[in-house]
Amino acid sequence: MKNSATYKGKLVELNTILTCPICGNIENETMPTDACVYFYECNKCKTLLKPFKGDCCVYCSYGTTKCPPIQADNCCC
């Protein structure tokens, strides 16, 4: 299911699929447009995911879709 919104004048996708690199758990998440998510706890193995060096948030590191600010070519949080 596609879930889009306008962010700073550009159409962005809000859905992403996060994959835990430890256990492989997959979660469908809706990204916020008003905050970065720096930490995400895997619902299965409880590993605390953090962004890779150079990424602004967990969505950019572990998601199938980059976060809304990056999609809109803006500086992220």
C-alpha cells in the first residue's frame, strides 16, 4: 500500500520496510515527516538499530525507502 505526502513542496513516499540485520525481521513502517528516528528496537530480537555512519536515520540505513527529507533533496534532521 502506497502512502504519500507532500514534504517541503515535493511528493514523498512515507512507507518503508525495515529489515533487522541481526535476525532478518521485517517490519512495514510509516515514516514521520516531522522527526528523525535515530533509534529503532527490533520487535523480534530487541536489537537497538542505529543509523550507519553518514546516514541521518534508521530508515536511510535499514529501510527500502529513504526518509522524507532525503527524498525531497533537503538536509535531514
